Amino acid sequence: MVEVPEVGAFLLGAPKCGTTWLAEILTQHPEICVSDPKEPNIVASHKGTFGRDDSEPDWVEYADCFNGDGLRIDCSVHAMACPVAPLRVANNWPNARLIICLREPVSRTVSHWNMILDTKEDRENGADWSEFQSAWDDSRLSDDTLYGAAVARWLEHFERDSILLIEANRMRHDASMVLEEVCNHLSISSHSFDLDSVHNANTAADRRPMTVFGRLFRFTASLLPGFIKGPIVRRLQTRGVNVYKMPVLSSKAPAKREITEGQRSLLAKEVNADLVLLEESMGFDCSKWHIQ
């Protein structure tokens, strides 16, 4: 029987909520072992925005995602909205600590929508998100925005005090305090983080459409063993270098798409009701996020 690896915490949330920045800076702490890749997407059935697979996790592959000493943190953010992840995590790691990053829901949704259109991931997965309403009607976008429903599923298996909620804006404006709260939540010592060394925030500027040469380069890089590619990627990330932004590998990113007030109002009933659920279950003040 394959042994399930020890994991102490899970960094959850939704795309475009600051988890990339938080995961990257937590690698500086000597008592933390952050998953590599950042999002193993093994424990949950949600494998990114579009991928879905309910089969039993490959525990050998999962164990290989943690290289180093310290508290192991799985940073597969899509696990938050996954319906099977809470029970699976509770069964295997009942004492796990959960960190959930959240962002104002409309701006998060629009940013996620833009990211998918920039990368053409919708078309690659047989979907068409070119119209915002069609994208929102697809649960693979909206489920990531309905925080209250997702957190409620985790609360069926974990106590409220095992969950730390972090508002994304605080990571930008009050980073030191947020990191102190994370350390306290994980019961590890405080650390003097080098905030200036972390540049990778997964911004729209990084999502330049790849050229033919870029796709060829990505395919070639995917063939490299992890022990060779991993250190190179991490070194480039800490220096804020994205090789895919080179002109020969990518072209200029398209202008950011916005939604109309009418489209925004269409979200109001569903999103506002979900925010009330989050407020009631976690005592998290969402008043400024309500859609008027």
C-alpha cells in the first residue's frame, strides 16, 4: 500500500487572488516546504480552471512535489472550489491548517476571464468565453467566485479556527502583517521576509500570446526533468524574469477587457447572497464587496 505523504497546510483561494505571490515568498521561510510545482493539482478533482478528474490521487507523484524540510504546504488554489477536496483532505490530514486568499469578487472574475482569453485556454478545452455572460454561466468560472459556498464545504470538515482568510489587497499594502499572521496560523516562528525579492505576481503583462517559437520552446522545456528545470525556473522567478515575455517567444498582450454595468448587475443577486453566506459562516466583513 502506498503511503500518503505528510502535508501540514493548504493554500487555497481562487485564480487572481494573490496566491502566487504568497506561495513564492513563503519559500523563504526555513520552516516551510512549499509544493513544487506551486499547484500540484493532485489531491483535488479540479485540475486548474478546466481540468476535472475524480480518480484517486497518485500519492507517489504527490510526494515528489515536496522537496525539502519543514511544514509542507500544498498551494493548489483550485482545491477551494472542488467538491471532493474538503473530505479528502480531512480524511488524510485532519489537523491541516488552511489559508484562503480572497479578492473582491467582480474584479477577480473579470481578471480570471481576461487570463483565460489571453492564454486561449477556453478554446483549448472546447469552450468559448469570448462573451462574458457565457463565461459566467460556465461553473468553471463562477464556482471560483462563489467563496461562501466553497468555504461552507470546508467548514463541514474543519473547525473555523483552522482557516485563515486573507484579503488580497492586504498582501499588497500590509504584507509584513499578513506574513506574521500566516506564521502564527501555521504555528511556526516569525521570519524576516525579503519582500523586494519577490516579483512574480502573475500579472496580465506576463500573459503575452506565445509565438510558434514560444510554443516550441515551451514543449522543449516540458521534456526536461524536474530536478534540472526546477532550480532554473525558481531562480528566474525570484529575479522577476519571464523568458516568455521575450519578443521572439511572444507577442504583445491584448488590451484588458472590461464588463458593462449591465453585466455587473447580472452578478448581483448570486454574488451578494454568497457573500452573506461567507459573512455568516466566517464572520468575515464583505460589506464593501456587495454589488449595489
